[in-house]
Amino acid sequence: MTGHDATEQNPILDPFSLDEMLDVLAEFHAEPLALEHELPEPMDLLKQRVEREYNICRSLLTGKEDIQRLEALHDWLDQDMTRLAPIIESRRDRLRPSRWYMEYSDVRLHDNGRLVITQSAAQDPIPFEYPEMSDPGNDIASLRVELELRGEMTLSHQALDGYLRRSADYELARVLSLLQVVESMAGMRRALQRRNARGDNERPALLAETMNSFRRYLALAERHAEFRFPPLIIGVGVSGSGKSRFTRALVGRMGAVRLSSDVQRLALYGLNPQSVEGKPLPDDIYTSEVTAKTYQRLATCAGILLDAGFMVCIDGTFLEHGQRDQLRLQAEARGLPVLLVSFEADEATLRRRISKRALRNDKDESMSLAVLAAQQDAFEDFTDEERLHLVRIDSTAENAAETLASMIEEHIRVL
């Protein structure tokens, strides 16, 4: 949550839950840019930021090993910026003149009544010259860095998944690791600057504490710079099979980014689940043409996320071989592991779940059950080739979530 001078006086906000914070972040980033703003070159801005962060850190370090690790990280940033230059430049229209965390002096995040992050994480002990504009991805990168530094990996995973779902900015994933390294370096700088400001060099205990903080940020940056081989998990099942509940659980548990066919179908119309709740949907939203576009969009987003090194979990009915193949090839073409997970339940359970959902959402129960029957009739059984990648989960089993996670981990190891 890098962001602002500790001496600035800005509005104080009540603590946010993660969902509330993500709602505000996505809304803030979606605000139209004022016409008077002339957009600079994104690469120039990023290079300025990297060099300023690096130069300050380098000037405050004396330990040989720390300097070597910092220089290796700087080299990685140079190489990755070169590699990602076309993508960085393509995000020019997304630049914003202010970051959300720079607007407030007290940003606090709580989780079930537990305070997770306080304002101290967002303050620069010495004023820092940030570029005049930045990619909105810096905000989510900064949030994830501060969460992971505190060991809040589940919240970090949920933050990424929730932000991408709200913003539909899946291209951000391509540069997110780079931005997370930059924000980790900012944390390193702040730790070193606090050491000098407090005179920690004269107090061994405080010096050790400061350098420990610096090295935790450094280790986090190095982890985000590592190359990853993420798997693709394709959740298959008719309505009421439990696939949505279990794929959501994989976000926090295993760090997957979840792509829902329902969400991506709405995105084709510029809609999101929050905006349509309780409202009628477009008449043609479930036509075969829109369904085909939905699965194409799922495949495109999955490819982007896999390229960026993120585990992807798809939640859809996948009634047809072609739909499953379309997604499976996204992983196989990249030499990455893929797993088809068939979520299953007995007929009575399926009908009970559908009826309960219809009542909860004020939908016609008979129509919902008719949709279930149509899906069951239309489902094309798995081919011999698909069975090589297939596991079946009884979603009514008491330990189904643990079984699924174990199967995924075992499948990835075997491959």
C-alpha cells in the first residue's frame, strides 16, 4: 500500500472488509479520466519509479549480500520491463493521475473483526517523488504485497480474484508480478528510510528489526520474480452440482483465479453480477451464439492468466466436448497441466439445491428444474482422451473440499 507522505492530512475512513475495499478500488479505477490530462508513456513512468526506488535502497545498504540480491532484482526488473514493453504500452489508456491509497491517510482493512492492515503500511517516512501517473494495477499489487508480508495469503488470493472479477481487467495479470516486485521494493525503501530517520544504526536491536523488515520485502519480491508453471482446472457440472461453491474455495485455498461462465457472459454485455442483481437480463443472453462467445471469452482470459503464471479455475457447465477442448487446449498449448473436475450429486440433491436456489432468488422453480433437465439431456459424456485428465467429485461428501484439493495437488505432481 505504498502511497503518501506521513505528514499529509487526508480523510480518515472506517475500516473496510476486503469486499468493500475491492468495490471501492474497482469503482475508483473505472472513473473516466479528465480531458485535460495528457497521457505520458507508461514505460517511462515505470522506469522512473523503478530507478528511484532502486537508487534510494542502494544508497542506504552496506551489507554485501543485501546489495547483491538488490542488484539481481534490479536486473530482473530491467529484463521483465523489456519483455513486457508492448503490454505496458498498451495499458496507456488505463493510466490514472492518482492512486487510491494516496488519497487517504488512514486506510484500514479488517477481516471478520480482525484488523489486518493499518495506515502505517501506507506512509512514506520521507516524501517520495512518485511519477505523475500510474497504472491502477499498482494499487492491487501494493495491497497484495502488504497482505502477503503479514502472512495473509488467503486474503491476497481473494483480493486478486475479486478485483479481476469486478474490473474485468484480466490483461493486468500480465504485468502484475512486475508491479508486485516494484511495490515490494517500495516496502524495502520505506524500511531503510525509517531506520535512518529513527537512528536505528546506533541501536543494534532496532537495526536488526529494520533489516529483518527489509529482507522480508526482499524475499517477497524474489518470490514474485520466480517463474511459475500454473495448472488449469476446468470445473464441469450441471446446475446444482456444487461446482461454484467448490471452485470459489480454490481461490483462497490454492491461489487460483476463478473464471465463471456466468460472470463472463454478463461481461459480454458490459454488466457485472452486482449491477444486475434482482434485475431482468437481456432476452438473448442464453442463446447459442452468446454461449459460444462466452466460452471464447473464458478461453481468452484463461490464456492471459496462464501466461502470467496464475493458476486458473474455470466454473461452467461445459456440456459439450468442444467447449471443454477449447479450454483444455489453452493449457496444453503452453505445456501446462490441466485437470477436468466433474462435480456430481444424486438426482434428489440436484433438484433440492435447484429448488432452494430458485426460492432464494425469487425465480420460477419449475423453470429452473426444466433448465436442469435440459442440461442433463444435452451433456456429452467424457471421451477417452478427456478421461486422462478427469477426476470425479461427489459434492455431497463430507470431505469433498479436502479431497478436491488433494487430487489437484497429486495431479500436478504426477504431471
